[in-house]
Amino acid sequence: MAEVSNRATQRLGEIARRQEGIVTTRQLRAAGLTDEAISRWASVGRIRPVFRTVFALGHAPIGPRARMRAAVLACPGSVISHRSAAALLGIGETAPVVVDLIPTVERGRRIDGIKPHRVPFPGRPEWGYVRGIPVTGLARTIVDLAGVQGEKALRESVERAATERVLDVARVDAVLAHSPRRRGAPCLRRVLGPWRPVSETANHATFRSLFEAKLLPLVDAAGLPLPRFNVPVRTAERTLEVDLLWEQERFVVEADSRKHHGIEVAFERDHRRRRELLAAGYGFLGVTWREAEHEAEEVFNVIRQELTKQEGTPILGSPAGGAAKRGPTLPT
């Protein structure tokens, strides 16, 4: 029996390396283990159950992606979808513990840890592979998310897609056109509305955060010229990368996040940046997430005033001007 186990271990090690530590009952049997040996391996911890008929080989923990791989091995023919697909594609905040998938047909009893979604199975152009794992494509994933997320979470998923430069509004619309009555379709159309005029710009912009992605459609909706994102600006002391820049008007907007700017060191650093920009003749405005969410009209009125003020006028603080220009303040 030891000989069988050693030979099986070698075969299964090769399979597990290809499958992120995952093996199936069928693969265990094909490697030469009897059902009795499989039970014995499980009892002594050489394999650990992940889902029905799927095991993790050895003692090392498996990650979220391996868990998704295990789910599709437990449900042959299925495709990872919804929140799990969003995490696998890089537009989800975290991977859910319970794996979302779309099965090909109604299968037998439910499997603990797997959530099958009863939505139309994706057509071949609507899914593909990530590291060998079948998963819905980005456009189909966004349409599926609309059926399970609220508007705020769905908006953030779309903003993450823009941040990753993979948002294709036309493709999402094409998927939605095939199932216009899908749950969440009206909400998704509302979320996509502001992105339609700027989708091409979004695919070429470089966003460092969701906040910056959020600002792009808001700028367009306010009727302002589109800025450049995350571009270098030369000051007297160094070159700074600024969040939003209107080059002709020499005006900068920085997205202020409490997470990244709230500590004392960051606070001092931001004030130094502002001082350098003002000394170099750039107008400056910091915008918080709360202001963008709840005071957008006031924010963009200030930006509009500053851009209008700069258009066709000498820049204060430039070689032709006098003192450096002060940054605007938002109305209280």
C-alpha cells in the first residue's frame, strides 16, 4: 500500500501544482487511490475537503482564487460569476467566502460554500479564462452585479473597472441589450449614463484611486473641459505628480482621502505640495470624497470660476506676475 501511496503522491503533486493545490475525487482515483485510501488520506489530513468531491492536497491554506477553481471542479461546466468574478477580474473589493457561479443546468443537491445563480448562461463571447478558471467577462460581470448589488456598490464596481482601464460601456450595453429585463438593469443604466460621454477618455486616463475615477464623469456632467489625470508638474523645488490638471489654465485639483491624507505626516506633506504649486503659479483645490458625493455642484462651481478666471489672463506668480495666486476655498 505504501508503494501505491508514494506513486499517487507523486502524480497528485504534479496535478496539484497545476491547480493551486486542488485535486478532485476523480483525479485521486485516476492516480491509483481506492475510495478506502481516499478516506484514510482525509482522516490523517493528507487531503482536506474543500467542496464535495474536491480536496486541497497537504496542509497549506488555499487562497480565494484556488477556492474558485475548486468550485468549478465541483460543478463541471459552470462559470465563476457575480461578486466572485468581480474579485477574480480585479474590480471587486474582496472575494466572497461563498463562491458565485452560473451552472450549465440545474444540478443535484446544493453544495455548501457555492452559490449557483439562476440567470441565463453566458454566451461564448461573454466568458473566458483567468489562470485556467472559467469566468464571466467584465461586461457580463457588471450586468450580473447589477442584479445583486445596490446602486452605490455597483457604481464603485464600475469605478474600479475605470481605474483598471478596462471599462467598455459599449460592450456592457451590448450584453444588457440581450437581456433588457434583467434584474438591476434600470439601476445599471443610471450608473452607466455619466460614463458614456467619457468612456474613451477613461480607457486612456491613469487613475490612482476610485476617487479619481469618480471625478471624471462628474467633471463632464458639470460641463467643464476634461483635465489630465496624474501628470507631472514642475515646481521650483521638484517635479510633482498631481491628480487632476487643467494645463492651459494652470489649475490643479487633488483628491483628498482621509485614508491617505489624514495622518500628520501626510497632512504636512500635502501642505508643502500646495505651497510649491501656488508658488509655481498654479491654482489649487483639494476635494474630499464627501464633497464629491454630496456637494458636487458647489465644488464644480468653484472649479468653473477658477478656470474662467485663468482663461486668457496672466498667471499670478509666473515670471510676468507678482505674488503667487491663492487657492480657492469652498463655500461653507
